[in-house]
Amino acid sequence: MSVGQKIQSGLEKTLAPTAAKLGKSKILRSLSNGVIMTLPLTLGASIFMVIANFPIPAFTEWLNKIGVADQLNAIAGGTLNILALFISFTVAYCYTKELGAKPEVGGLLSLASFLILAPQMVGSGKASLAGFANSYLGSQGIFVAIIVALLVGCSYSKLSHFEKLTIKLPDSVPPMIADSFSPLIIGIIIFAGDFVVRLVFSFTSWGNVFDFINKIVAAPLMSVGGSVPAFIFVYMLANLFFWFGLHPAPIQSVMQTIATSMMLATITQSQAHEPLKYLSNLAVFDFVNNDGTGSTLSLLVAALIFGKSKRYRSLAKIAIGPNIFGINEPVIFGMPIMFNAIMVIPFVCSTLISAFIAWIAVKIHFITTINATVMMSMPWTLPKFITSFFTYGWQGVVLRIIVFITLICLYLPFFRILDQQEMKKELEADN
């Protein structure tokens, strides 16, 4: 038995039973299925997002000039940018279905509760306007959407078993109308709960439940600083939060601010021909994710090369394109990695390994310089293999490849467990 087979065998003995137990959980099953339901939105929109933000300035300027860019970005605006809105429905739908109640009612009540709890004014003071901010309906609202979906789905399902709380109309009334009136009292109870939550948070410094969730996560991280261990720890934590459904953007933005100040200082030091004080810090910051969050490009390549199940090979073929350009929501929500017990270890540890390799590269003087101006100005959709050449020279490209291959080896044994489980399901379905 090879070393790889021994590792895989050990993982199967330890992780597979745990994953099987978690797989029986109605909550985790609902979360997984609810997130997968959004795949047509995330994958479809990501293709147009890549076109709209293509890493060739002349092309994007031309799109803006002819008025096409805004229309392309509108596709992301109606899908990826309000993903929490859809998740509030899909997760509640799946959970209510698991609990034996009417899933469409649970989904609608959850969606309504999510919008009730969301701030309904944009701006402040006299400049405020009635409306919903995209940030709350998108990345900053996913975790709240999941909590609302589970609570509302559970509440509706349990309350629907009380006959006194369901309105029953005569048999002469058409079923569609009767079914619409049936959950009316339960809906009022749930909306009353939304009112109480909204009222309580209006008297706090946070103002709403969305800012409460995001600030209690991001605020403690602001004091961590920009040391190498801090970057690694915070981004590992961000990956873990993403696995739980909390988008890492608020956390990453905190560290991005710290890194930007280091980049500006590095530009000044380079111009003055002084030693680069933050070379290690910025190299680690750049490599904490070798592509998208969790360096999922390595996972997709592992799936393409070693995958045997139709499901994961098909997903990899579709998701690898957007992932090259830094958009990895299709694999996060499509595999899914979120709430996947087998994938949590490599997803979180990928940051530790890639950052550690980058730190070693600086310490052994393989990486000796950094172009912070380029690092700051490159479009975020430009593949990192390209940006590395302009930021570090050929050494940066070599380092990317080393990290890329290393992370394929990290993901492979975990992916094979998933792949084998899926293969069994496909064989059973064929028979």
C-alpha cells in the first residue's frame, strides 16, 4: 500500500463515519441541498462576471464605452450580489421539507422574515432613501439568511402541527385558496417574532441583526495586526467561516486594509532603495489563497485528473473556468464545500500550507523583491499566475506552481473519499 493510499485509508476510517453521521442531520442536509439549489445562479452569473471584469483594461474600457459593461454587471447584481436572499428561501424550503411541512410556505415565510429584519433605508439622515442595500442581501447577509431559514423553517413546521393555529375553510372552497389561508396565523406569529428582534436591535449600537453578526466577527480581528501569523490565522478563520456559510469578505476587507498600508510603505521603501520591511508579510498575504478562497483551483484540477464520478467531473469542467479568474462560488456552493465535513480540513488548512511555503520562499531568499505598485493595481480577476510574474518575476510563477501542486496533493485524499461515495450512488442509480 502506497503512502497516499495509507493516508486515504486513515481518513476514510476517521472522517467517513463522522461524515455519515452528519449526513443524517436534517439541518446539515438542508443546508447542503439549499446551497446546491443556487448553483444555476452562481455558475451562470460567474461567466458573465468574468467577461465584465476581464483582466485586459482595453477590453473592459471598450465594454464601458459601448454601454455593455453595466448590463453584464447587472446579471451579477441580480444573482451573486443578492445570493443571501435566495439562500433564505432555498435552505428554509429544504429544511421545511425535511420536517414534513409544506416547503413552499416555509421558504416564503423565511424570505419575508429575512427582508423584514434587513435594514430598509439606504444612507443616513436627510440623504437616506427607502430600499435594501445589496451588501445585506449578498455577502454580508448569507449567515443571517441561514439562521433565519433554519429558525423560520423549524417554527413553521412545529406550529403547523397545532390544529388551532391553522385556518380550515369549508370543503367547497378551492384547495389553492384553502391552502393559502391555512398558515395565516402561523405567519402572523413568525412576523411578530421578526418585529421583536428588529425592535430589540434598533436600541443597540449595532442597529440591526446584520451588523451585529458581521461586526462581532470582524471587530476582534482588527486588533490582530498584520504579522505573518496574524495573516495566516485570520485567513484560516475566514475559510472556516465560509465553510459555515459566513462570507469571508468582511474579514478579508479588514486584513486588506492592513496589507494596503504595508504596500504603500513598501512602495516608499523601494523608491528610496531601502530594505523591504514587509516583504514576508506581503508575500504571505498574497499566497494565503493561491487563487480563490481555499485555493479551490487545486481541488478542481484534482477532480478533473483523478475524479471518476460523473457529478464531480462535470462540476470541475464547468467551475474551473470562473475559478481561474478568482470566482469560486460555483465550487463552494456546487460541490458543495460549505457544511461538507470531509472538505473542511483541506479547505481551512490550504491557507496554512500555501502561506507557509511563501514564507519559506522569502526566508531562503528565493523571493527577494516585490512590486507593491503592481500588487495594488492589478485587476482582481487577473489569474494569479500572471500577476505573480509582474509582482515577483519568474520566481513568483514558480512559487505559484509549487503551491498549486502541493495543494492538489492536500485535496486529493479528501476528494477521493467524496468521489468514491458518489460513485457508489451512481452505480446504485444505474442498477
